[in-house]
Amino acid sequence: MDRIVVEGGVPLEGRIEISGAKNACLALMPAALLSEEPLTLTNAPLLSDIRTMTALLQSLGVEVSGLQGGHVLAMSGASVDNHTADYDIVRKMRASILVLGPMLARYGHATVSLPGGCAIGARPVDLHLRALEAMGAELDLREGYVHARAPGGRLKGADFTFPLVSVGATENALLAATLAEGTTILRNAAREPEIADLARCLRAMGARIEGEGTSEITIEGRDSLHGATYPVIADRIELGTYMLAPAITGGRVELVGGSRELVAAFADKLEAAGVDIEESADGLVVSRRNGPLKAVDVRTEPFPGFPTDLQAQMMALLCVAEGKSKLEEMIFENRFMHAPELIRMGASIDVHGGTATVTGVERLKGAPVMATDLRASVSLVLAGLAAEGETQVKRVYHLDRGYERLEEKLRACGARIRREPDDG
Ligand code: EPU
């Protein structure tokens, strides 16, 4: 296993290119199951989660090519011959459940392992299943698998209201509804940019969809979809993470391919904390030349609110901001695993249930640290960039799930960061 070693204290200066969005790509890839014709995604990120989804699709018979060093992923669903998503792959990544809707819609049956909990919370899939049931699916939960069947071989359009906003459940229902018989209305749907990206891609494949980006999406089912070539949207969480790099170290970084509308609520908080953000011809420029950072309160919410996927990274910044900040995590019940690690670096944080109170300290100090999820891990890298001395972040495989060429991108801006083998 590898670790990342950061020597802190260097103000970052330079340009970082934002990659395609992991969470958009993970929802777009299962769309290949909806058509006999090829779906080609460009701007796909080179990440281990994308390789896991590739392996899952291949296990179902989807032919996948590309992506070795490039960012093009060509998929053909012409010879899908297995309709069971096995536990051994699904357990590695919860987004695997996204093959259920499209497989059921195209073949009339599908069997998918239940993903189980994960480090940040229990994360059930009941909403995915309820939406598919509303479309007529008959579900049987046996031996850890969902066995799903559409009576008569085809799902039926439905008017379904999500009892709570779920990104994944909206995606699964949207994928399935494109091939259902009749019209589906999804109410209280998630409004994340990744949902809009999926809807645009499905439309490029011939689907009839309206209202994406709002909480009511209408889909008129088609008999079949055709192939398409589609570019994956920029990763707003990678963007927000790298916006924090010059914010926490001081300095100035241009985020190429970024746009404010992808991270508006987050950008507002960053400005309130004393960070400058400007739009440029190529993206966004973030800088903090002088002056202290100031405390701000943050509450995570579904889009367009402050994203839960940037809460850990924002906490790292607030550890060195003047005053007391309150962070409320409203989406996941156990998403403060970075707090004890940041405390080991000298931060002052009190966690009570879903609320963390951070009292800014003048400086963090390097330490060996480790986290159990992706965003927590990257928050420790950010803290390490600002800390005095050396920080070692262990269990780098979490970072490789969501950040393409992390060390390379940060090093290009002057960061002293390297990856090395870790036997401990
Ligand atoms: N929920 C249910 N039942 C369900 C589905 C969700 O109770 O059937 C609950 C969840 O437990 C959670 C809340 O609803 O408390 C919201 O979960 P959501 O379904 O929106 O999350 P997700 O689709 O599982 C995606 C991202 C996450 C991101 C969340 C929230 C992907 C692959 N994952 O997860 O990304 O945190 O939306 O924005 O798109 C990450 O990239 O680090 C990450 C965890």
C-alpha cells in the first residue's frame, strides 16, 4: 500500500485542470446497458471507481475499450448475456446499484447484490427499489440479492414522489424510465449537476426527458435508445477541493474548466471566509494573498446547497480560520471521521452528533494520519499542505477512487508532495 507525504507551508501558485466528474461518469456508464449501439464517453476520469464500474459492466457482457491513459471510454451493450451483478464487485462500490434500473428496463429482469453499508453511514437503497416498484417491478430480496422482474417484460411509466432527495435513486429511476412504457414523472428528484448530465446524455441517445435540474423530471419512455458520444461534465467536488488548496496555503491557482455555477453555495462560503474568487476565460481563479481566514458556519444540503462531499475539505480550512465555525452534516450520519485525524494535527474540534464546532488555531502541525473515506482523506492532504512539517496520509487507495493524478496536479503548483510505499 502507498502513502502520500506532504511537506507543508508552501503557498500554491499555478494552474490545475479539472477532470471529468467521477459521480457523473458512474451514472453515465450504466446507460450503455440501455442500447444495442455503442455509448462513448469522452472526458472520463482515470480513477479506480471508474475501473470498478468497468469491471462490473464487463461482467454483464458489455464490451468496454479505451481509458488506458486516455479519457475516452467506449462501451457496447450489444452482447450483454449476464443479468446478475455479483456481490464481489458490488461490495466494492455502492454506485454498482445503478445497473439495476437499466438492466431491468431493457431485459425485463435483473439480479443485483445489495451493496450494504459503508464508512460514512448505513446508506440503504430502499428509495431505488421503491421507485422501480412504482414502475411495476416485482422485487424479491433473497440471500443478499435483489431479484427484480418486470411483468410482461417491460416497466411501466409512473408518477413517483421520492420521500427524500436521493441522487442515486433519481439516477436509477431516470435510467429505467427511458425504456418504460408510457410517461414517468419523478417528483422531489435530486437536482445535482450529475443528474442533468445524465439526462443530457440519455437525450443524446434518443430519450425524451424534460425538467432535469429541477425537482420534477418527466420522461416519456421509448421502445429503444441509440448510440451516442457524450462528454462527462467537470468534477465539481474536485474543483471545490482544489479551490481550497490556495485558500488554505495562501497563493493563487487557476482552476481550468471550473465554473462558479457548479459550486455556487461553496464559493459563497469561501468568500465569506476571506478567499477571493474570480472568473477567468478558462475557469476560476482562487487566491488569498494576505489577511487571516475567518470562521463561517456551514450546513450540508442537497444541491444547490453546500455539498456534503466538500464538508471534510472545508473543515480543514476552518481549522486555521480565526474564530468558531459550526459545521452541520445533514446528509450522512457518520461523516466526521476526519475530525479526530485533524485533531492529531493540532486542530481544535468538538463533535456532537451531526454537528462539529471548530475553533481556529494559528497553525496545524504535520503528523501521520489516516482516514476511512475519500473526502476525509483529501481533507488531510489539504491540512498537510498548510501544516508545519511533514504529514503522512496513509491508505492512499481512498484518494485514488476520486482524485486523478492528485500529487502531479498539486506539485505543478509548487506543493511538496510525493507518493511512497508504506509498509506500516
Ligand atoms: N438514502 C436512503 N435510501 C436510499 C438512498 C439514499 O435512505 O435508497 C439516504 C442516504 O443514506 C443518505 C441520503 O439518502 O443519507 C442521500 O443519499 P444519496 O442517495 O443522495 O447519495 P448517493 O447517491 O448514494 C451520491 C454520491 C455521493 C454523495 C451523495 C450526496 C455517487 C456515486 N455518490 O451518493 O458521493 O455524497 O450522492 O450528494 O454519485 C463521494 O463522491 O465521496 C460520495 C460519497
